[in-house]
Amino acid sequence: MDTARCRRLGHRCLGPALWITALLAATAAARAGAGGQNSRHDCRLWRSSHGLERVEIANRLGAANLLTKEHNLAVASPGATHSLYNSSDIRRLCAFQ
């Protein structure tokens, strides 16, 4: 739809965008409700952990909450010393848990 017609129609041009946004928000809310309890528990564990345990928990939290990896195609390996996810992202996630 062209912009002149959208200005005349007003809010009706936003209909599909609002519908898609609402659908995405509902999906995210359902996912958060289902995994919220596990994330809270993992965040508590992550805060008190160190070393390899902290890396494993961070990777689990990052994967469960669809965080962005530091390197797009990186894969977790047993005994890895660095998390696949940025620690600031994990801190931000756990701040709300």
C-alpha cells in the first residue's frame, strides 16, 4: 500500500503488522511461562557457580532462552572453558528471574 493511501486510511494500514506483533508476543509469553521456572532455578545456580559448571549453566540458559551466540555457528563441547553466550546477556536474563 502506498503512503498516501495509508495516511488517508489511518490505522487500518497497521492491521497486519499489529496482528503479527501480537502473535509473536503471545508465542514469547507462552514460551516464557513454560520455561520460566527452569530459568529461575538455572539463574540461581549460575549466580553461585564457578568454572566449568558456570559455563554449562550459561550455555543451557542461552539455548533455552534463544539468546544470540557470540559466534553464530559455535557448538558447545564437553569441558569447554568459555560460554557460547555473552555473560552480559546471561546477567540481563537473570536480573529478571
